[in-house]
Amino acid sequence: MTTEKKKPILAINHLVKYFGEREILKDIDFEVGQGNVISVIGASGSGKSTMLRCINLLEMPTSGDIIFEGKNVLDTSNNIALYRTKVGMVFQSFNLFTNMTVLQNCMVSPVTVLKRSREEARQTAMKYLEKVGMAQYINARPDQLSGGQKQRVAIARALAIKPQILLFDEPTSALDPQMVGEVLEVMRELAEEGLTMIIVTHEMAFARDVSTRVIYMADGVIVEDGTPQEVFGSPKHERTKEFLARFTQNT
């Protein structure tokens, strides 16, 4: 008896991105299954963040296809704002609205984009602020919070639109070392709950311990794509070995 292969929730096909004459992404191909936690690792400048921004359509790819739930999101008839509620993003620099309270930050998209009632949006926002340990700060503004607290609010804001996939663009790189742990702990819990995530990160221990898959990128290409055991334990490619050797020397 053969079981039918489940279609991926997201498929990136032949993705290419140029900035001027420079080719930043070169024929990127990979699929994301429901519940996958994919960590994308690699040196700075390897194209990791650009790839994430293309997936979220913050950057428009030069060519290629992004298939979400069987539909090409690059088709001009698609509603990009609505797509971004299904494929949410957490930024390295938080991107919170400084003129709004923590609670308002988490309510704005559900009300304006998803047309939820203010009461429903408030209840959802409170649920996720409690989840990330920030419920007691609902009336604070971002400039009253630490970096770790801001990032936890940013995660709650992304969760409040109930995305099917959450993208993280180096979510701990702007944080002091003591604040990194609190953000990674929230992400670890989300992974355990089965949220589909693509995480660009320099946190190698997190990538090794929490991911279902690890992608290593260099010079705009995917060099290696496998389980954490395969990529960290027995990498096939010399470039992956060299990158990971540098990481082990620095830890």
C-alpha cells in the first residue's frame, strides 16, 4: 500500500534575486512541510536574509516561483497584505511601532488587515502576550522595554495574526547575550507546539537542537540541506565543514 506524499505548505522554485548587476540569490530551491522548523545558517552576506525577505515579498524576486498552499504568490492578482498574515515575519530590529503601546502593537494588524473586532483582537493579543511572558507590559511603549522584551512582543505580534508559517530573520542578533536565552526559549516552545518556522540564525546550538532541518547557504546558493544530525554530524560538502569548523573554534 502506497501512501500519498503530502504537498508542502510552501515551495520555493528557482528563486533568483539581483540587486543591480549583483546576483544575490542563485536558483534557490526548497520545500517546507507542515510543522517543519528549518534553520538557515551561513556567513554574513550569503543571501540568507534576502531569501527570507523574498519569501515574505518584502523584496520582489527577480525570477522564480513561491508556491504557498498550491498557489504562486507572485501572481499579481494575489493580496500581498493578506499573504503576509499567513506567512508572518519577526525582524532582527523588532520593527515595533514606537508610538503605540505593547497591546496596540499586537492589535493593529488583526484589526486593520484581518478586519477583526477590537475585542477579538484584544483577546488574541492578550493570549499571545501571556504566552511570551509580556502580559504585564501591555501599557508600556517599546522605548520602555529591553531588547529581549521588545523581541518577545514582536513574536506575540506576529502570532496574533495566527500565521501558518513564521519567518525569523536573525531574531537574537541585536540582543545582549543575557537576553538571547529568553527569546530562544519562546521559539523553542513554538517549535514544540508544531508551528512551521524558517529561522535565519547564528545560534548554532539552537539550530542543531531544535530544527527538523538545517540549510547551509554560501554565496547565494544552498550548499547543504539535511537533518541537524546530517549537517552538523557528517556534512557532505567541504564548505559546510569549513564553516562549522570556524563556528566550533569560536565557541
